[in-house]
Amino acid sequence: MDVLFLCLGSATDIPEQAAGYARHFTTVDTYDNHQLIPRHRAEMDAAAREGGHVAMISTGWDPGLFSVNRVLGAALFPQPQQNTFWGKGLSQGHSDAVRRVPGVRRGVQYTIPSEEAIAEARAGRGAEITGASAHVRECYVVADEADHAAITEAITTMPDYFAPYETTVHFISEEEFERDHQGMPHGGHVVTSGDLGGSRSAVEFVLELESNPDFTAAAQVAHGRAAARLKAQGETGARTVLEVAPHLLSPTGLDELIRRDV
């Protein structure tokens, strides 16, 4: 087996299971708890090196493509001003976290950005904007009425995922959930601006996704190519998207990429 794709949730599945797989296989995951990625990288690095494999971690689009564009954008300016915005759309990681709260039968979470904040960032006035101040989180949950208060408290105070964001939990029927919450769109912006010797410039990376899981899977598969190639080169240990040369992601050979795209 060349690559094992870990299509698991970030709340509990990946922390509990991923290192065990990495000891026996080259793996690719989409772990998206940003605050805990350094710890996840260290655990996966130790496991993958123990087994002589490569562990490609935190692929997808954020973390993932947005991570690369944050680094690239910031590298272009002596004093960069950078802001990331998510949505409007359904977050798979946050929805998974909602569904793992005791009492939740079905649940989704939508991230909604402030259009005013995006405009301010594009104009180079994003210094006071934070992720929490520029977004709200809307959760739609199916659960027994007796559990509503406890579920609301568990979601709105959940570290890393919902606190300190403004979060609203809506309780709806099975019928409403089935009718109104089956799509999975998402997207976002990474906006970086700065002064270059008296002139101001801005770089913006935008994603508009009809299907968040389809796009995340496509990114995961591309990083699977890279993981297999690194393993074939004798590499071992964990890698983030920042450590992968772009040509390793492509099904096209390096010489052709240079001829066509450079």
C-alpha cells in the first residue's frame, strides 16, 4: 500500500488514531485544529520515523493552501498586514466537533465573515481585525429539548473551535435539517498588503467552493502524490504543506512543469 488517507475527524479521531496508522503506513491527514498542529506534527513525526514512513499532516485548504499563501504573502512585504477570512460556508471540522457533543443527533456549523472587515483588509486597514471579530459561527442542531441548554453551553465554550467567537446555536427539526442543510459550500480569503518603498500593494488568494469535502479530498489526494514520492526518495517523518515542493503535488513531471508554467 503506497498511501493511507486518514478521512477522520480532527476533534478526537485523528488525535487518538493517526499515530498508530503512521507507524505502519505512509499517511495523509486533514487535521485542522490550528492551535494543536505543532503537537500533532511532533507525535506524527515520531511515529512515522519509527516505522520508516512519511506522514503528510494538515492538508486541505485551511490548514493547507491557505497556509502556503499566508507564508508566501507575508514574505513579499517588509511589514505585511495579513488577514484570513473563512466562509460563508459549512466547516467540516467544526461541524464534526458539534456532532460529537453529547445529545447532538445531527449538526452543522456555518462560518460567516464580515464583508466590511474584508474591505478594510483589502485597503490595508486590517491591523485591528481578528478572526473572532471578523466572523460569526452559526450552528444548526437536532437534539431532544431536554438537552438544549447543555448542548449550547458545550458548543459555545469549546476551546479552539468556538470560544471566543460569537456563536449561536439554533435547534431545528429533523425535517428542517434534511430540507435546508444538506449542501456543503465553503470558501474564504487570505489578504496580505504592505508598503514597498512608498507604493502600496496587496495580494489576495480566494477560494469559492461548491463542495468543501470534494475540494478537501482533491487537496488530500495531491498531497498523497507528494507523500509517496518523498517515501520513494527515502524520506521519513512528518511533513506539513509548507515543506512540500509544489512539483511533488502534480501528476505532471518536473521538466514539463518548468517548460509549461515557469
